Amino acid sequence: MRAIITGQVGMDKTPYLQGVQKLAKSQGEAIQLYNVGKMMYGEAPDVRPGRILGLPLSRLHSLRRAVFKDIINDAPRHDHVMVNTHATFRWRHGLFAAFDFDQLRELEADLYICLVDNVEMVHNRLHHEHDIDATLKDCMVWREEEILATEIMSQAFGGKFYIVGRGRAQENIRTVFRLLCRPDMMKVYPSFPMSHVVGMPDVLAEIDQFRAALAERFIAFDPGDVDEKLMLDHAIMATKAGHDFIELDPANPATTFGKMPGDPELADVDTVRVSCREILDIAGDIDGQIYMRDFKLIDQSDMIVSYIPELPGGVPGLSSGVERELQHAWEHTKDVYVVWKPQKNPSPFITETATKIFRSTEEALAHFEASGMTVKTHLFDG
């Protein structure tokens, strides 16, 4: 398998893809990784680190073509290949492409994977690594452009296109490894309420167990790997409280959302400050991209499995987002499975658009295993 791996500047793709390489090696597989940016610096020893995007476009173009020529010549020597590159650049030169159609045609990639991450994390890495003034809005626009350009690349040359959340967990590295080295594994979209269950630790624990169980057995495209809605809600609360920014722990932002600047619990955490005004400026972008991205994640999956918890008072935890995801999956002929936990029976709008309904995650997993839809993970990546 040959994969083009794209993602906007600030994704920090190299250590992530090295993690994929390491996992592959532990499973007896070898993946050759070509880091296009690093290779371009190798072709231009006169360029100082971090300054290559300041070169004239003509020289950038020549350097990139030289590097891709080397990759095209070397790739046939390897069973599995990852090319770490970009589809677009939005820099001081404006917006420009980071690929050439003739060379992509020669490379004949099987997969085109666009990595995405929470915009506040991309923004923080971008400004840590480069001398540039970019807003959260700039990063949101760039992400959309990168996704669209990568999808166009895949359509032009017949490879499969995937959006994958970078995330911070082993499951995300496992996703890219499996796409390359275990392509016959079934692909699943885990569906579950998110904003409806904030502040309900027991329900959140149930959902996390459900997500982990699916990630063990399938290639999982989890919508929770990129979750900016919680950041937006927190920014709104912070603004009402008179704060100009929010603080989060980059290692685990979910634990610091809900805490205000100055909270004693943040004292020993190396936090990242994010401007409330910039967050509020992208409120529409956050909602629009969630809508677009989650539907694309469903489209690239074989099936959707939705977990509906029981909330306090016996209320089904069925959000409008989950309902819309189930309907979209059904209309696009995906298999639709529902784990229904409430005592109250589901409505016809659930039962009439579901392939099968289960009363527990364990019952669902038993059905998947009996139907031959899962694999024994210790044979693959443990």
C-alpha cells in the first residue's frame, strides 16, 4: 500500500507517523516513511530551519519536484509507503498547491489520508514552530482547503480518501496502520451524544468504554477525536464571566475545559491560552465543519454503531446530531446498528432505520464476532 498523508502546518505529523512506523514494526510489517519537508531541506542545505516556506515559489516548486522524483524511484522497493506532505499551503505567498499532478500519477498512491486535529492545538503548534501571525479562523479555513485538495487528489487518481483525527491516543495511530496494513478490516463510525452528556461522568465512562471496544475490533473513525464544540461552549461561559481567554492543558484539554483562568487546579499545568474573541469568531465554522466532517466520516465507513445511553430520569440520550447521523447512514445504505440502553423502547424513527438494535455493547460485540465482522486483535496490533 502507498499512502499520501496530508495535513496543514501545525499538525506535527512526523512524530505521529513515526509512531505508525513503530507500531507496524512491532507487528512484523515495514512501512517506509518519506518526510517531504525534511527531504526538501536536504536538497537545500543553505536554507535555515523553519524558513523554507519563505523561498520564492519557483525554488520551492523545483525542490519539491526533486524530492518527489526520488520518492517515485525508491517507492517500488517497499511493500508499504507513507509520503508525509501537504496538499496546500496558505502562507505569505497566499494559497498555493503543494503537489504536481504528473508526479502523483507516477507515484500511484492507494490511499490519500488527511490528518486533522483540534484547531486550538494546530494554532498553538503553528505559532510555536513558525514566525507567523495566523488566527484560529485562518487555521479553520486552511483545514477545509487541505481536506478538499486531498479529496480532489484522490478523485483524480483513483485512490481511496480518508479523513483521520490525529487525536492523542494509541487508537489513532492504530487507525492509519490498519488502513495501510490491514485494509480488509471493517470500518466503523461510532456515534454517541457529546454535548448532551457533559458533566455526567458515569455516562461518559459508558461511552468511552463503547468507543474503546469498537476501536479494538474495527478501523474506527471516531468523531470525538476532533471536538471543538466544547471549546466554544467554554469560551461563551468565560466571556460571560468577564474573561478574555480560556486556558487548557494541551496534553488533555478535556480535563481543563470548564475551568476558568486562575483556577487553582491549573497552577501546576503548562496551559495554552486561547482568545475567547477568536473562538467566538469561528463559531459558525466550528458547527459547519462538524456537520461536513462527521458525514464524511460516515461515508468512508462500512457501518455506523450508535450508543444511546439512559440519562437521569430515564430519558434516552438521543441528541439531534445522533439522529441525523443515523438517518444519513441509512440513506447512504450503510449498515446501522444501535446500542439502546434506556428502559423506554425506541421510537419507530429508530427501529425502522436500524439494521439491528442491541441492549448492551456486549450483545453488539457478540453479534459482530459471530457474524465474522471482527478480527482477533492480538493477531494484528494487540
